[in-house]
Amino acid sequence: MRDTSLSKAIIGSSTAKGGFANERTIAEKFNNYKWDTDAQLWLRYMGYDPRFIKELNAEVVPVRISLKDVVKFGLDKDKILEGLKYKKSDVQVRIEMLYKNVYFIENISVKKANSDADYNQVDKRKVDEYRNMWNFDEQIATWLKYFTGELEPPKSLNKRDKRRLFLDEMPEEIRSKIVKFFRDNKVLVVCDVIKGRGSLSAGWFMVAKYDKLKNETSFAITNINLAINIFGSGEVEISPKGSLYIGKVVMQRKGGTPDPTKLQFKIKPCEISRVGALT
């Protein structure tokens, strides 16, 4: 039967021998839940007793979904592009229970890490896309474009990098306005970059961390709302390098290739394993 009482306050964790687990490996472990002890633990943490599962099917959620797979992944045919645009789920688990033929769909965001210091990108878009999502004004949009290098910064300002402007190089009134916007809209921003929106938003957050020396992969899974609370905890302030801390989320210029002038949001996935473990 289903019991979600545990998932609200703690992290489910386990360790397995072997190499790095990607999304496909995790989907396979779920599909082999009858024999896979890691998958059994994850399911119990998610509120499912494996003994009462009639049928389970787990799949990697592709970047592009064909029309014939729209219904399978729970998308609205009229909102396919919107669902994919805001998706955060990497693995979808579809579960049918023995009692009353109850059917559940669980979407999981999967992050991989090599060490506690690893950063993972969780979202990147053009500034105007974020403006449409969060409704900040044209002035903030313009200065964020200076920040990413999408627009050439004013020549009158001192710059450490001729291609772009750091937040700590902006006039005081501008950087204060940017900080205030993200402070006032912190919950919305963190929810969007961690959970996403729509049918393919994530309900669960999983970290697979590989220890090369031990040849072990450790897993931690948490309810997405707890993950949001973890990554959203902390101040909104300009970092020592001139980017922005939004709790434990870092907002910075993407840089590199491709998409060097996009705005990027990054986290350290292993932060969730510091909170506590299900033993």
C-alpha cells in the first residue's frame, strides 16, 4: 500500500557497488525492483510497498517526445511544447497498485556528482525567457543582458571582462534592484529551476554520486519540496565573484560553448545528502 509519511522530512539513501549510474541505469533499477534492493528502498521512501505493486514501468524522459508517446508521458497534446520547455523530470516511473487498480505517475529529476564540490547546471535560458517567466521589468532585463554579455555593457563602466559586466560592477541602485527582485521572488525562482512546471515537472530529486576509489555509487532521493527548501535556504546576495547567490542556487553567466550569453542556474546536488538519511 502507499504511505507518504516518511517523504516529507528525510532523505532516502543507499549505496551500491559499481560505476556511475545515469538516468538509464536508474530506470533499469526501478524496472528490476523485485530483485533490486536499492529500487525497493526508493519505492518505500516514495510511499509504495513493493509487495502491493501490480505493474511498474520506468523510462528515461527524452528531450523530444513524439506524438505517439504524448499520452504515455502524461502530456496534454495541446501543451506539448510548454511541457517540454519547463520539464525537469529525467526518469518517469508509472506504477499500478494491486488494490483498486490505482495508477500513479512519478517524475524524478536525476543529478550526477563526482564529489561534494561538484556543481550541476539546473537551468539555462535567454534573459528574455526568464523575463516572460518571472515578469521582471525592462531595466532589470537590460542589465542582466549586460551581465551575460548578450548586450555590450556601457563603455563608461569599469569592467573586469570586456565581454560582460559582473553584478558588483553595476551601479548600486541597479544591483540593489536586482537583488531585491530575486529576494522577493525567491520561492518562484527556486521552484522553477529545481522543480519546473507542468506535466513533466519533478516530484522527486535524486542524486547519484560515484566514488571512484571505492567503485561505489551512492544514491539519495528526496521529495522535491524538501529539495526546494534545501536549495532555497540562505540569503539572496551578490557572490564574491560578482554572480548571485539565491540561497544555495548560483545565478551566473553561462559562458563557454554553446550558448555563452545565456543566464545559468547551478547547484551542488550533494547538499541534499547533508540533511539526513533513511536507515
